[in-house]
Amino acid sequence: MKKYKGALASICVLLLITGSAWADYTDHTLTTGNVRLFYSPSTPATCNVILFGVGTNMGTNQYDKMSNELISYGYVVGIMDHNPGNMVKTDATKFAALVEDIKLEMVDWLAATACSAIDHWIVGGHSASGQAAQEALSADPALADAIYSMDPYDATAVGNVSLPALYWGFNVTTCQVTMSDAAEAAYLRSDGQRVFHRVAKKSKWGLCFVNYEYYHCSIADQGCTIFCSNCKSTPTHFYVDVANSVHKFIEAAFYGTWTKENLAVDNPTTPITLFVDSDLP
């Protein structure tokens, strides 16, 4: 019995450690949608804000891991749901309305931090919200200063964006998201400075027998739904590499020199191929 109590205690300690790793966040409800706002003690007086929309049938509480990696660089992250209670997240008009409302409230929401002014707004989303972001920013580029999206879908018929753009996608079709219709298509519909990190197909044994290490829902804390899962947790290094790519992107776009070398992820563990500007996937 002592053996089992010891094992249980170890599990509880592990859960406590991992569960306490999150930085501060606050949840906000607006007439145009819901927002979970992440920030850290290192948030500077003039900060950059990343607004990231949720995917189909997802909520604002399902992207904590990505958000906590991003705020380690001093960014503020807002996970947005512009259509709460509805699984469909492709409405660009609703997406834009929520972004506008968040921009009006942001400085007040950050009263507990040092940030009193926003330097740049980086707007995008996962999957369906990535599509909505692409359409919203194509119609109104003044809505943001740059775009960051994870496997936006479907991106074959959206408008072109002229802002600096960063996309992550996968070299495999999963969750009924055709790989060429997602991040690759969005990248090809970006007319300005653009970056595409494509994750290589990697098969691995697990609870679902042979499945893919990285897939359309890897960015979410626990995947998307039981109908779109690889039955395993996303490796921590994936979130680390994604956050580093966003940081390199923001630095190159607004504070440094835009070169492929400066946009490359620092020592990535995730198997990625980098495409920049005129590079064609």
C-alpha cells in the first residue's frame, strides 16, 4: 500500500508542478466574443499584443501552452472566440468586430502590468479562425500590423493580405484539412513579407497505433476533439519552437533586418522547412 501511496504522491507533485507553470491570465466577456488574456511580469511598458482566434469547436481555454511560451518573450497574448457557443469560427465580420473591441479595452485590461501602450498588433488564428483572420485583414489591413496563423483553413479562396505574415502548417493531411489548402495556400496569398514553417510528416507508434507526431491540432493543449486526435500529448518543444518563430518574426518585421537567416527558429527540435518571400513550397 505504501508503494501505491508513494506513486500517487509523485503523480500529484508532478501535476502540481506542471499546473503551476502558467503565468497570469484573465478572462473577459464582450458583446462580440470572449477573450483569455495572458501576460507576465516581464511585459514591457510598450508591448506587442498577439490576438489569436480559436479553431472549430474550440474555446479560449485550449491554447494555454502556446500562450505561456509566447509571453516568456514579453508579449501579451489574447486567445479570442468571436463566435462563442457555436462550433463555426469562419465569420470574418465577427472576427474583425471582436478585434476592434479588444483594441479599445486592452490598455485597461493590462493595468496590472507595466504595459501602458501597444506597439504592434499581431492578429491571426488556428484553423477556421485563421481563415477568418485572412479574410478580415484582406478587407481591412489597418486591423493589424502583422498576421500569425496556425494552419488556417480553408485558405484557397480568401483574399490576399499585404501585411507581414507568418504561417505554420503540416506536410500531411490530418483532421480532413488538406495540407495544400491550409497554411501553404495562405502563404501563397500573402503579397508582402511572408514566412511559412512547414512541419515534416513524422509517424510514430502510440495509443492510436501508427499516427502522426505533428498534426493540424498540435497547437491546442489537448488536441481538438476525439474526432481529431493522435492520442498523445504534443511535445513541449513544439510550443517552444512556435513561440521562438513568432519572436523572430516580430523582431525581423519591426525591429531588425528581414532576412531568411534572421527568421529561422533557433535550434529547432520540430522538423521544419522554412520558406520566406519568393520561396515556393
